[in-house]
Amino acid sequence: MNTTTATHQHDSRCLDLFKKLSEYIDQELDEVTCKQIEQHLENCSPCRACLETLKTTAGLCHRIEEASVPTSLSNRLKKMIFELTY
């Protein structure tokens, strides 16, 4: 086991970074924020692993073809939701 991972504590910097990872991947953040994230990632292997996992997951999602849900299933789900909320 990697000692860095074993002793890693998710401090507020890690949590702040986690909240911004999607925007970071999509290049929606300003340059200063990107630099801060990159500096953190240089020293935090768990956050780097999280970033790589998120990139992989996003890549897989982009490749999935959209498929329609069968009408009968859609109607059953809508009925269940209605019954749960009313």
C-alpha cells in the first residue's frame, strides 16, 4: 500500500478541488483556478487518481449511444414517482 494514500486526509483543499474537477476537465475555469488545481494535483496522489477516474468515466459516457426507454417502463416509473410524491 502506498503510504501517501494510506495517510492522506481529505482536507478542505481536496474537497474544494473535488467540487471543481468537472469544470476543470471541461476547461471552464479561469487560469488562476486551473493553476491552483494543478499545483494541488502535483502533491496529492489521491486527487490525481480521482481526476483520472473522472476523465475516464466522462470519456466512457461520451461514447455511449442514447437509447430510448420503452414506453411501458417509462409509464410505470412515472406512476411510481407520482405515488411516492403524492
